[in-house]
Amino acid sequence: MGGYMALTIYLVYYVVAIATLSLHFTGHLERWGMDWLILVLAVTVFPVVLYF
């Protein structure tokens, strides 16, 4: 059961990351003043990859 939960969290993280990148490249994040999300993802991607 624990493996299923970890996989779900892993998949949700990457879905959010892909959505954030697509919003960044289309210019929506800058328009909304949320460009800092790219930096948050850049900092958090390494622990997530190293954990799995």
C-alpha cells in the first residue's frame, strides 16, 4: 500500500511540473506574477528524483 501512495505522489508532482512548464513557456506565469514557481520546481526536483 505504501508503494502505491509514493507512486501517486510522484506522478502528481510530475503532472504539476509539466503543467507549470507549459504555463511558463506560454507566458501565463509571468502575466500572473507567478514566475517564481519555476524556481520552486527547480529546487525541489532533485530531492524528488533522488528519493525515487
